[in-house]
Amino acid sequence: EAQVTQNPRYLITVTGKKLTVTCSQNMNHEYMSWYRQDPGLGLRQIYYSMNVEVTDKGDVPEGYKVSRKEKRNFPLILESPSPNQTSLYFCASSLYGQGAYGYTFGSGTRLTVV
Amino acid sequence: RKEVEQDPGPFNVPEGATVAFNCTYSNSASQSFFWYRQDCRKEPKLLMSVYSSGNEDGRFTAQLNRASQYISLLIRDSKLSDSATYLCVVNPYNNNDMRFGAGTRLTVKP
């Protein structure tokens, strides 16, 4: 089954404790992206990657890092999480240059930083 | 002005009703448009693309008005299962830079 897999689904952590949210897709998509979703603000892009070893900042990149060492994986790293990073996070992928076909999203990661 | 704006609702309608949502966008050069559906606490899922000529998929009809820079979604004969948040998505440059509206919440009641 074609899908985007995120882990974990839920995470509660403390301020300053480094964490990684994993994202993997099995559709051979070149483009992958991370979003956060907060009430009333919609989805905001954190980082995106056009291909292996090619990443770039989205609209709200502060406090986040990403890497794209393999085509299928695009982990999101929070080096020192803070409470304002409490949010619902989605990973998404699509064919490169095929934005016209929309995204496939992972199931989401609900992160709480206390 | 936000790049993509939607009425957050909620829209509360009875089963069988027809309901329509609009979404305005600010970038007149925008190339691709979509409606996504998002159930509570779940991931958004592509409902339909919006073509210049308009398109229909069963009970759902999407329209694009480039002159006024808005897209619309019409749902006929609403079902309880249509209850969800509907996200308007605009792709300004026909690449992967999707811009999401905050969503319109629909509740269909018996």
C-alpha cells in the first residue's frame, strides 16, 4: 500500500530534550515536506526537500532541523524543544514537479512539550 | 492579507442539504488548486483538484473563478459522513509550494 508513515503518533516530552520524528514514504516520491498545524492557522510548512541531500526552509523553520540522506526518509529533528513547538505535525510527499497532483500525508504526530 | 482565506464556519446543516464553501487566494498567478478533507485529528486527504473548467465528482462540485480569485466547493445531498474540515489549497507556482487555508468546518446533522 502506498503510504507515508510517521512515528511516533503521540509524544510528550520535556523542554530541551532532543527528539526526532521519523517519516518514510514507499512511493519513490522525490519531494517531501514537514508541516505543523495549529488551531486557526492552518498548515504551515517547516522544511521541505526536493531530493536526496537537497533541503530548504519553509515558512516556520526556527527550532527544527531535517535531513534527507535517503529518498524514502525525511526525519524532523527538534534539538531543544520548547513549549511553543507543541503542535500537530504532518509529513507529506509528492512526485517532484507534480504539485498539480497534490500531496500524500502521513497520519500525524501530536507533540506536547512541557 | 492571508494568501489563502476561508470562512472557518462552523457550517451546521441537516442531512440532504446543499452547502457551499468559498476560498479566496491572493496570488493571481496561482496555477493549481485543490480541496482537501480533514477529519478530526487525522491527516488531510485530497478530495479533488479544481480545474479551470470546473469539475464534478459525484455529489461534489468544484469551481474556479480566476477573475475574482476564489475557488468553491459545493456538496449536494449532504451525508453525516461529510462532517469534516475542508481545506482549500493553492499552488502558486505549479511546483510543490502548497499554501493551505485554515479550513472550513462542516457538521451535517440528522
